[in-house]
Amino acid sequence: MSVIDAFLDALWLEQGASDHTLAAYRRDLTAWQRHLESHGEALLAPPPERISEWFASRREQGYQLRSNARLLSTLRSFYRWGRLNNQVASDPLTDIKLPRVIPGLPNTLEEDEVERLLMAPDTETPLGVRDRAMLELLYACGLRVSELVGLTGDAVNLRQNVVRVRGKGDKDRLVPMGEEAADWIAHYMETARLALMSDPTRPALFPGRGDKAMTRQTFWHRIKVHAITAGITRPLSPHTLRHAFATHLLNHGANLRVVQLLLGHSDLSTTQIYTHVAQARLESLHAEHHPRG
């Protein structure tokens, strides 16, 4: 087993890192290893000046600060793990620093835009009912798209109007879905799901091809189709509705820690970006409508 494999196994075992996170770490570390090997140097003993040189080279090539900051975070985690497990004698990144990255404000939607998007699917068809139910649930619960398409039929409790969501690190959380979303899910399960699946006993709540769970890419395509119907021209992705969910909750007075729990964020600082979105919205409204704005 290579040292990169051992590190990734430790991330998975100790932190429950997702496949997406592990793949990103592998790409970063493999690129770094190849760069070192091109200079006849080893991954576990890089000269500190090589690290500074590589980051300077990446900046010249046009890599953004955010990309370099993520890469530096990967290397810090790897060499920290190496120190703890006696793989490296010292941390070669001790004196390496990058300017702090200020998170950009997430792209979101106004409440009337969300309403138009939810109304866009043709609910006279089974596919339209499925898509309407998915959009309603995505916005009502603030789900990640991977969480949405990964839902099984038994994850939905229509008696209590809650959905059991498996999030990052295989951590489960219960999220209330509200009456509107619950009504659409009930309607979908009683009608369209039966029409769309050759074997309704299969576990996927939202099927794609062959009764298997819909892929993230397929839902991404569906939401873009419905955005065109709704007349929404701004950039849009499934994650936009998650952002809208959090922003609209805060706009209507929700507690930040409640939003954190609903989103499944392990760190409150991740959720705090939405307070900036709400503040930016207030400033925009003030500038637009106040006589001295």
C-alpha cells in the first residue's frame, strides 16, 4: 500500500471522508508527488523551497488563490498525518503561508424565483410529478443533491413529515419537510413513482434508468430545463436551492444554529456565510428603496 493510500484510508476511517473528498485529496497529492519526482525528490522528504517554488509557479500559471489554498490544506493534512505516524521527520510546510481566503457569497434565488421554479414541471406527467416532488423536497429541507438522489423510500416518514438524510461522513439527520413538500411526496409515491418503476419494491425513492437512483448529473440537467421554463436566467444548480433554503430561513428570523443542524454542517462557521448573504440582501434593498440609498 502506498503512503497516499494509507493516508486516505486513515481519512476514511477516522473522519468518514466522502468519496468526493478522498478523490480530491488523491488528485492533489498525486500532482505534488509527480512534481517532486520530476526533480528527483521524494514525497516524504520535500525540500521546503520546492513547496514555495511550486506555489509560485501555480500562481504564474493562473491558478486562483482559492485553488492554492485548498491544495495547501491537503498538504498540511497529509504531512500532519505523516508526523503523527512517523512517516516524516518534520513538517516541511511550517513556514508556508497563503493569504486568508474570504469566502464568496453563494449564488441563491429570490423567493418569487423559487416559486416559479417549483411550478415549472408539468405535473400532468409522471416525470413532472417526480421533478416537482424533488424540487419541493430539495428546497423544503435544504438537501445536498447527493443526499436527495440517494434517498430511499423508507427514509421518508409521512406521518411525522420528516425525512432521514444521510449526509457527509455517513452521518444521519432528521429534517422536517413541511406540509407542501410532504403532500407532493405523498402524491408522487402514490402515483408517479409506481408509473416510472418496473419494480416499485426497489429502494430508490427517485428513479432514473433501470429503477436505479437518479444520478446527480441527471437531476442537474432536469433543474436547468425547469429554470428555462421558469424564466430564470441567472446561473443555477441544485445547490442553489440549498443556498436559498438557508438564506430564506435566516431572512425570516431562524436561529443560525438551527440552520446549521438542518443543513448538516459540522462547523457553525460554514453556516455563517448565509448571514452575509442576508446582510447583502438588506443592503441591496436599502440602496434600491431608501430615498438616500
